[in-house]
Amino acid sequence: MCLVGCAQEADRGAQPISPGPTSTTTETPVVVTEPPTTTTTVTLPPPVPITWRSCGGDLDCATIAVPVSYDDPTGPELDLALVRNPADLPDQRIGTVLVNPGGPGASGVRRVARGFEVSPEVADRFDIVGFDPRGVGGSTPISCGAAVPAFRATDLSPDTPQEDTALAAAAQAVADECLATEGDRLGHLGTAEVAHDVEVIRRAIGEDRISFVGLSYGTLIGQLWADSYPTSVRALVLDGVVDPAAGGAGASLEQADGVNASVDAMDAACADDPACPLTASGGLLASYDELARRLESGEAADGSGPNQLAYAAFYATYDTGTWPRLWDAVALGLTGDLSAVDDLALSYERLVPYAPFAIVTCLDGPHPMGYDAWKESATAFTQASSRFGAALANELLPCAFWPAATTTPHPVRAVGAPPILVIGSTGDAATPYTSAVQVARTLSSGVLLTAELDGHVALGDSDCVAERATRYLVDLVVPEAGARC
């Protein structure tokens, strides 16, 4: 499900926190002098310089070709869509920052076109370039998805043989449709290929080194790119970190604990807020469980179901500004009006298109094949979270009917890369803080910045984080050990 690594594309609702206390340090700029090299055995196609064209306002757009398979670099191709927001102060320009906003399935073109910004200083000094990963948006998009609404309307928490049969059939239908529409390309849409695409983009831009900002799932792309092409990296910012050692459809298990902790925090915040409408009904958790019971029994059905309630809770974990909306939605649901629950659930479903999200996630790590094996593996999720475990596991059930994974999760060290800034938020349910800690330790040059925040992705929610990221991108100065915002 999208908690694996989505980053919201809408304007952030939470208020920025003030910069936290900092200490005097002996930080020094990082200077990279060696020529670009690679640690990959993949053969890339010859570089073709990008031809940019104006596409409205200050933006430039372009399309470049990449191989469908890097095992056949001169074979069939697909197109990648790019957009560039040129540096506001071209006479002070440093270089390019390439951006991926997450997903899998989020559009980097749309995110940059809407005004992605680390800070005004970064916008002054860098061209900000967004790209749509293969299969997404304008990059030879995946065309399947017609069977997804029926799948998402099927109870992801089956408790009868009939519900088991219905869920398996709905997931099989999604898988069959994508196999039919994507053909051989289906097996070449994983993150490993996207990481090579990033290097093709760098070569087409024509700079020896570029900087990369990866949000959420975008952190996985950045890590794999740095691992294969370490000295193509000028600076790498990872915010809302996915651990490549735990990737793929099985990576959600740790998220069950993260979702539980986030919803517990929402419950505590409700208890402390006189405006929370759930106090009289026992608080958020008790009210949520009662509404879930009614939905499971069919007492409250109006087209909504338990999936929509779970999706509403998942969406609320992304941003503390959404917590009161969940309180109000559950309170309204208990009166029989599920419109607010449906609105939150729809916002969750619209974070990224389901088909590219699921295909990439399914290719990025091993998973059970067939419904019976998948159901058995889902037991661990329900044990970790009785409320959310089944939905977390079964949201990716079509994986069980697609080809086996093309990537084996593994620790990434990116030996030879310059210092890499790893940002982890302590209250992040989608990409738990422990993932950021582990990735920072595993990377040969990882530097951890801890953000004392609830919600997913710190850039945009913390002035302190934005300033630390700016100093790193502009001056190549990394935070001190143990830095916190």
C-alpha cells in the first residue's frame, strides 16, 4: 500500500516548527575531486544531450529515451518526461538538483511544475529538474488499472471463505489486466532500472555530478543510483527513508507498528483537545473500532466499507494537520454519515496511481506467490496490528499473481559517494524513523538528521530541516553527529 513510500503532492497542511537548538561545530565543506566513475556492470546507451523547450512560465520540458532493458541497451526504448525550473539567479548557478517525490508512482514532473522548493536559496542557485519514472505520468505510462476500483472495494480483511474467494478473484483480475497490457515490459519497471535511468538523465544534462533530493520512495531511487554511480553524486538528500534491505511487498510489516503508534498519538491528541468530538464515545480508538465493527457487519454500509475506514486512517498518518479531520470523520460516521470517511479514503487512493505503485513494489522484493501462500504470510501483519495489519498486507495482493521479483533487497553502502544527508522524522508511520537510522548507519557516508516531527517527510514541515538541507546542497556542509531539529 502507499504507506510503503508515498509522499503527498498536495500543499502541506502542518505548520513549520521553529529551528531547534544547534551547537557550534567544526563543519567543513565536502570537496569531491575524483572524476566520475561507476560501480555497475550495466552498459548505458551513448549520451544524447537534452533538447529543452519552453512549456509555460519559466519552465522547460523535454523527453529522453531509455532502454526498456539495460541488458539490451540498443533494444526497445521508452520515453522519460522531464521538466526544469531554471535557477532564479543564473549568474550564481551551482548545478542541477534532480527530484523524485515518492510513490512508487508519483510524478516528479508535476511536483516540480507545481513549485517544489527546498528553500528560496536552493531555487536561486540550482536548476530544479523533475522526472516521471518509467511507467508513470508522461513516461510511457502503464495503461492498466481498470480492475483496481473493484479490487479496492473488496474487503481486504476477509473473515469468511466467501470473502477469501472474492478477494483472491479481484486481485487476480488486477494482475491479469496488467499482464495483458504491459507484456514483457512488466518485468522492467522496478527501481533498479529507474536508478540507471537517473544516470542516463545526468549524462543527458551534461554535468559531471548532479544533486538529488529523494522523498519517501524517492530515497530508494537515490540510494540505488548512488550505489551504482557514486561519483556521479554531488549531494544526495534522503527524506522519509526507505530501507533497501527491507524493500518490496514485504516491507510493510514494520509499518504496522508505525501506523499503530501514529494512531495512538492521534487518540492521545484527541483526549487532550476539548474540540475533539469523540470524547463522549470513548476517544478515537474506541470510536474507530465501533465504526469498523458496524462496517464489517454491514450495519453502516452505504457503498463504504472497512477498507475506506482504514484508508482514512492511513491518510491521516501523513500529516498532523489531518488528525482533526479523522476525528470528525469517525464522529460523523457513527451518526451514519460516511461522507467524510470517504473523502479521506479517496485522498489516500489519489496519492499515487495504484498500478505503477503496486507493480514497482512487487518487483522490488520477493513475496509469496499464490493466494494461499500470501494469506499465510499475512498472519504476521494481523498479529502486529489487529486493526490495520490485514489491509496493510492485502493491499498488495496482486503481487501474488505477477512475475517474481526482479530485485533482491540488500543493504546499500554507496562506497565512494560523498556524504549523504539522511533525514528521519520520529513520528513517521509511512517510513519509520528506525529505517532512517539503519540506512544512515549502513551507508558508507551517511549523516543522520533527526526531525522531531509527526507525519511523513520533514522538508516542507520544518524550517530547521530546510536550513540544514540548504547548507548541505549549497555549501556541501553536513550536520554534526547527533543533529536534531
